[in-house]
Amino acid sequence: MPPLFKDIVEEARLSGRALLDYGESFFNPTVRLGVTGLSRAGKTVFITALIHGLTRGGRFPVFEALDSGRIARASLAPQPDDAVPRFDYENHLRTLVEERRWPNSTVDISELRLVIEYQRHNGADRTLTLDIVDYPGEWLLDLPLLNRSYEQWAGESLALSREAPRAHLAREWHGQLATLNPLATEDEQATRLSAKLFTDYLRACRDERFAMSLLPPGRFLMPGSFATTPALTFAPLNVPIDGVAPEGSLWAMMARRYEAYKDVVVRPFFRDHFARLDRQIVLVDALAAFNSGPEALHDLEAAMAGILDCFRVGRGTILSSLFRPRIDRILFAATKADHLHHLSHDRLEAVLRRAVSRAVARAETTGAAIDVVALAAVRATREAIVTRGRDKLPSITGTPLPGESAGGEIFDGNTEVATFPGDLPADPEALFNGAFRGLSSASAETSDFRFLRFRPPPLERDGKDEPALPHIRLDRALQFLIGDRLQ
Ligand SMILES: Nc1nc2c(ncn2[C@@H]2O[C@H](COP(=O)(O)OP(=O)(O)O)[C@@H](O)[C@H]2O)c(=O)[nH]1
Ligand SMILES: [Mg+2]
């Protein structure tokens, strides 16, 4: 297919800016680090901990530049892009440290600039500018929409919504859909109701019992600044894949808005934000999938494949008509590893590696170095051995969030408890075979995993120094993501 005129114009605009970026980074080396992951994966907490660790100097033995003392100073600088909200670092940190609460969830892109003053191995003083860009992973999963027609998308979405466990959650929306005639005159009220019920269905799939990941269009759950616009007010109709919508029909109206969604939401995101990233970390809440069950794990695997598709380079990919991706390092990180005893950290990494490697094999060439890590940006637990009869179980201790419950007890948010969250199998295949029980099909008592949510840890202050935040393997992530730029 020849490139569309629209795409050519976009490419020209983009190379103009790439040149600007390049000029700037020649005099002032800059790394744009993308931090993404599906909602609740841990982006906000990760970025807050990372900035705190760099500016205050955390305990980061594996992050060589900091550990060897070559980093003299890291400080926040005015944010570079006028149209992007600033990452609310100070507020998030205060919530974590002073109130021992997790930051409120966010639904939009945001950004923060950090300037790192360091000494090269040869002794010369240098600075590295680090731009951290936080954006919802849901937006990446919109990529496949770019080369699908409304009819194709509607067909696929409907087919997916008829599979278990989704079908049950889609009942109300399917009920309304059955009353709609695609050929009837366009109807704003019917369209709005349809979009609302479709969005409710997506949201129900996202619920922790089901923990589904693959739920495009991404903005329906993560609207950013587009909430309630027509570009977000449409839904699948039951229409033939190769059919043509009659003018003035409900079908035509849905199709038009679907195209608008691609034009004003999807393309600009990839062009204005994604195309400019140099490095990427993808945060993955695998524990939520274990909690829920095998369907959630498979869905997560499919979502990771979808995300990896965005990093494919070369000709003939959907993005190559828009721009040439320049990301050369991608780290997949399983977050919240502090919910597991350290004996299981490597196993969590193995699960993620297994899920990613399939996707990598499918995506042929990404042109980027890919690694995998299990981490906790903020470690909320300590380890303990719990004796149960003759057994000694490797457990974790922490303060469950108020309202969390286990074994019939509801926690008040002040009591510390030791729990045994369940062991991950030595062979990750055991999980992908579907041989475990989660909340989607079993009760909390009979599920194989039960991860309680804990409050952020209490911090010990010695003197007036601000305390460091405890973490797991955050330094390894940093070393992979920017270590080579601080040589
Ligand atoms: N124990 C623990 N919980 C975490 C950690 N990171 C995130 N969480 C939990 O996950 C939730 C979502 O994290 P957040 O950073 O807001 O996710 P985002 O939607 O990707 O920005 C938080 O409210 C915490 O409950 C971590 O390092 N350790
Ligand atoms: Mg967030």
C-alpha cells in the first residue's frame, strides 16, 4: 500500500523535530526514558522511587556510576515540553513517605526532567539530561487499530467479548447491541449508551478478579484529556467485515468516530511522544494475573506481544510509515516483587522471561537490546520464617492496607502480619499450562496465590537526613537503562 499523504506530511514534520532533538542532544546529551505499563502496574511508584534514589542518593550497589561515587549531583530541572503535564513528584513522594499511602492513580501522560552531573571514567566532568516520560501502556495496545477498518475492529472486539470469562461481563452491552440496527439513521443517544455499556464491560474485565489486559481502545479506560469527546464515543456494531456503511446510518457514524479516534488520538501519540523515546521500561504486574487465574495470565501474555509489536523496526511494519523508532534498550520489569519471598524473585523473572520470549520470537527483529527483571520500586515488606506445625514457611511481613482481608480477618491498616503468599513453581511452564487456581474461578481461600496489598514501609530517620526508600533490584534496572550513558 503506498503511504498516505497524511503519513508523508507527518514524517516530514517528525524528521524536522528529530533533527532539533538531535542538535540539542549533541551539545547537551539527553536520554528520553519512557516508563509504561498497564494501569496499576506501578509506573507512578517506580518513577517516584527512581527520582528519589537519584536525587537523594539511594543504596544502589549495582548502579555503578552512583555506587562508585562518580555521580556528583542529580537535580530536577524545568520540564521541557510545554504541552505535557509535569510528573507530580513532590506530591507523590510526600504521600509515600509522610502519609505511608500509595500515590493516587493517574490516567494521563506526564513528564519530568532530571540533570545528572557526573565524572566520566577518564575524569572529565559531564552532564546527562534524563527526561522521564510516564504514559499508559493501554495506549500502545491501540497500535493494531491503525491498520484495521471499523468493521474489522468491531468483528474482532465482538468475537473476543463472546469468550469466557468476558462473555458474562459483556451481557448488558450485548443486550443493548441486539436492539441496534446498524442501517438505521444515526442516533447520538443510542451511540452514547452503547459507548458507555461497552466501556463498563471493558472496566469490568479490568477488575482484579479477572485482571484482563487486552482491552483496546486504550483511551476508553485511560482517557487522558479526551474524555467525553466524540472521538471516544463509539462502540462495535454487528456488521459484516467487508460491508460498506450507508450514508447517514448509525454504522457510518460509528465508523467515522472510530477513524477520528485513530486520527486525533492514536497517530498523534505515536508521532509526538513514542517516536522520541530512546529507552523504555515496561512494567508488568504479573502478580495480579497470578491472583486472578490462567485466563488473566494468557491475556497478559497477549498484551505483552502487542506492546512489543510497537518496538519492531524495519520496513513494512505499521509504524514504519509514521517514523523510525529509535529505542535501543527495552527492559521488561515484573513489579511488586516485595510480595514474594526472595527465594521466588528469580522465578518471577523466569515467568516474565518466558512470556516475553514468545513475543520476541514473534516480533522477529526489534533492533533493541531486551532484558527482564523482577523488582520492587518501594519495598513494603520484610522477610520472616513462619512455623506451621513442623513446616518452616518462607514468609513476608508487612502492614496490610486497611480493608484487606485474609482468613476471615479484616485489617485496620496499623497491624503488622506475616503471610505466606504462595510459592512460584521452579518451571514457569507450569503456570502457562493453566494448572493453577485464581480468583476468577475459585474463592480467596482456595486460590493458589493470595497477594495482600501492603502499606508503604515506615522509614527510619537518623538525624535530619531524608531517609532512603527500600527497594528490590531498582539499581539493576537503572544500570541497564542508563548505565552505559554514564561511562
Ligand atoms: N508493595 C508494593 N506495591 C506497589 C509497588 N509499586 C506499586 N505498588 C502498588 O500498585 C499500585 C499501583 O501503582 P501505581 O504506581 O499507581 O501504578 P500506575 O497506574 O502504573 O502508575 C499502588 O497503589 C500500590 O498499591 C511496590 O514497589 N511495592
Ligand atoms: Mg500512574
